[in-house]
Amino acid sequence: MVNNKEIYQLFKTSVLIKGAVSRAEIILGTIVLVIPASFFTTFAETLTRGELTDENRRKQDNSILSLCP
């Protein structure tokens, strides 16, 4: 059986974790409000540009291969 000391320690740990998550939400929410949305879309496009060009290249290669008998 779990004693009171262990329950208190688990409760205290969960409250600290909840506080850290709440603080992170406040900080990230403030950042999202300050930085324009275009920054995030440009950043996402920059990160995925290589994958998108590779996918387009694969489609072109497949279409060329489909023409070969």
C-alpha cells in the first residue's frame, strides 16, 4: 500500500510538472503573438523544401520511366 509520504511526493511532482507546462504555454503563446505568421510559414517551407523537390523529382522520374517499354 502507498503511504502518505509517497502520495504527497507524487502530488508535489505533478504540480511542479503542471507549472512547468503552463509556463511553457505562456512563453510560447507570447512568442506566437509577437512573431508574424509569415515567419512560421517561411520557416516550414525552408525546412521542407528539400523533401518537396525530391518528391517532384521522383514524380518526374516515374513519369519518364512509364514512357519506356
